[in-house]
Amino acid sequence: MASRGSVRPLTFLRNSFRRATWSGFGGTPRRPPIPGTLRGEHTLNDKPDENERIRFSGGQLFFEYLIVVSLKKKKKDSEEYEPQITYQFPKREQLIRSQKEEEETLLKAIPLFCFPDGNNWAPLTEYNSETFSFVLTNIDGSRRFGYCRRLLPHGSGARLPEVYCIISCLGCFAMFEKILDEVEKRRQKSTALIYPFMQGLREAQFPAPGKSVQVKSFIPEHGTEIIELTRPLDSRLEHVDFRPLLKHLSEEKIIKVFASALLERRIIFLAEELSILSQCIHAVAALLYPFTWQHTYIPVLPEVMIETVCSPTPFMVGVQKIFEERFQDLPMEEVLIIDLCNGKFTADMSDEGSIIPPKLQDEMLEMLKNWNKKSESLEEVNNIVTEAFICFFVRTVGHYTQYLKRNGTKMAQFQEKPFRKSLSSRSIRRCLKKFMTTQMFSVFVEEAEKRPVAQKGYFEQKVIEYREMKKKDKDKS
């Protein structure tokens, strides 16, 4: 592939990514207006609790758009290409002015994230298709996920890759990867076969956890096929696969990356493949459950947004290796840089190993090393990994509900000082004191204060199990 050049920065994208939120995670980010944020059509109810209920119960449309992005020459005699939308399904008409402006802004952003690696391309005869994703955060805090399959169209001779991008409000990466497999299979025969399949998918309702939906699709020489799409019963982790992260980083380094994210630091991931970048960043963000990363979050940073790494505020971004020298010449604040190609840190703050108390680190490390690289399924690996990090939060903040005091009012008051001092371990108290200054902790507490009754989610269940275990151990002794 030819070297990439740069294109003119698009200022409307500079601050389009302020927060990442996750299906199934306890706590919902605050929703103040965000200057410069990409505004999109509100396809979810504006009430956070209602959003979560709808997302878990199923019944929504699978996707908003299928977008095809192709490379077109900037000028007839130019060697440079630029990504352009060449097909949009469905076409939307009769939009009011504000809706039309929102759609135009969305459609301007998508091509840059389908081809984040610049604009200097050359026709190719071979290209391994890639699956990756991006997240667009709307001004109200809701998200749109972009699920992408970049492939070389079927044909002979040199040709340019194109991207099929599905835009959806639903975070379910494994299911959309299967959908993109079906799209690619049809694309290699005829583009005409894609759109009946997508229309059938659009008419189907997104299944509830543990349920399936069947989509019928006709393929010449094969007849009518029935594609079954199933959601896992535990929808908490349907958006993430921890195996790439475990493959590219040691367990010790994963804990250090987690510690940096815990204190909301600036974090850059480096990799050659778009799929590795997006998978690993999604995985690190998921480790923070039941908390939610509240700051700039761009799994695959487009070339035109490379100066994002100069931000003085926290961020979590993925950068392709081809841009490594370029961004290292920029004036950056202190940052953790993780090279996923060789499993090393190329820059750090030297204290990542001391943020989490040693005893807790040892416990987490022991649990992480339980996974079997050869035989464990996706579900088994995800459960092993999340168990290690949930146990950390159970030990450090699991007692938070005991310090939500209600005095006849609807809103509770969180007692921060007694909450922190109630821990007997001095090292855990020091760690907690730092964590309590973060925005993710503040948002979590604010949401807890607003609830009329205590939340009874997966995290709270793990807290109860931990207390019961401690009680049994005490009774035995």
C-alpha cells in the first residue's frame, strides 16, 4: 500500500467524541451539551433508565443505515483518493430541516472513519478484509456504533477496497460481525444481493437477550437461506471480546493499562490492523464496569484528527502504526503509549505498577492467568477476565450503597468521607482516594443518588456474593 498523505482537517469532528458508554453497564453518563459534538437523530428515549430497558428487552430496529464508502480520485489527474459515500440504505426523505442537518453531519463523518488511514491509496490485487468499529457520541450522550467491513470487491485486475458500514444504536459486535460476513458473501457474487438481505434485517426486530431472530435471504445457486442471529443470555458483554487484548498484552501489562484508565489518564494504543485497535480499546473500556469512561474515546483515530493526542484532557484513542512517527513529533502531555504489535509500553509515567495495591494486583493476576489460550470459548474468556476486575471494584467500592443516606427526600446524599474511611486497608484507601476524584466515579455516584431505590444489577449481585463468602469465612474461624 502506498504511503498516506494528509487531508485538510475537518474542525466539526475535533470534539465529536467526548464519552463512551456501554450497554449493560451500571451508571449512565451525565448529559450536558457538548460543544462541537456530532449531533444525531435521537433514536432512543432521552431517559437513561428507559434507554437501558429498551436496549435489553429487544424490539428495536437492527440498524439505521447501511453505508457503502468507496475511494474516488480527488481530481482526474491526481494520484490521491478520498473516501466518498457511494450508496446509502435506506434513503430518507421528508426530513425537517434540523433532522436533515443532523443526517448531513453524520454522513460527512462516516467516510473518515471507514478510511482513517489517509488518502494515498493505489489499486490492489490482494487485500485481506478487515472488520473494525467506531463510536459516534451524540450531543445528548447517546451513541451510534459504526460496524465496518473493508474488503476488495470481487473482480479481476487491480482495484480499490471499499467499506460496508452499518450504523446502529445497538452495541452488539459479535452479532454485527456475523451480519457483515453475510454482506461480504453476497458482495462477492453481486451487490444486488445485499440490499434484499439488509431490508429483511431491517424489518426484523432486535432480539432480547438469549433470544434469536431469523432472516430469510435468497442467493442464486443456493436458494433461500435462513440466517439465525442469537444474542447471548448475558448481554452485559456482547459488545466485547477480550481475547485479542490477552493475545497482544501480558496479564501484568493489562492490569497497568487498567490502572491508568482507572485514574482517567491519556492513553494511546498502537497497532497495524484496524480490527486489533478497535477490539483492544473496546476491551479496556469494558474492564471499567460498573463504571464508564467519560472522556474522549476514539478506537481508530482518523489521520485528520491526529492532533487529538495533544489534548491536555483524558483520552483513550487508537492510532495506526504508520502514523507513529508523526504523532510522536507533536507536543503531547504525559501519556501512556501501548504498542500492541510487540506488547510493550513505548511511553509511560513509571507509576502504573503502584496505583493498585499489591495484594489486589496479585489476586487479579492469579485470576487472569486462569484462562486457557487453546480451549476457552469467547464466553468463558470474557467471564474469567471480567471476574478479575469486578472483584477489584467489589473490594474497593462495593460498600457504596451503605453510604447513600436518604432523609425523606427522593434524592440520596452520598457520604464520601465515611465511605472512604470505612475500609480497613490503608493501601486500598489511598487507591480509592485517587479514584474518587475521577469523573467516572462522580457520574456513578450522581446516578446512584438519583435512583429512588438501590440498583440490583450484576455488580450489586457480586457484592452480595462477596459479603456472604466473607460471612461464611468468619463463621468458620
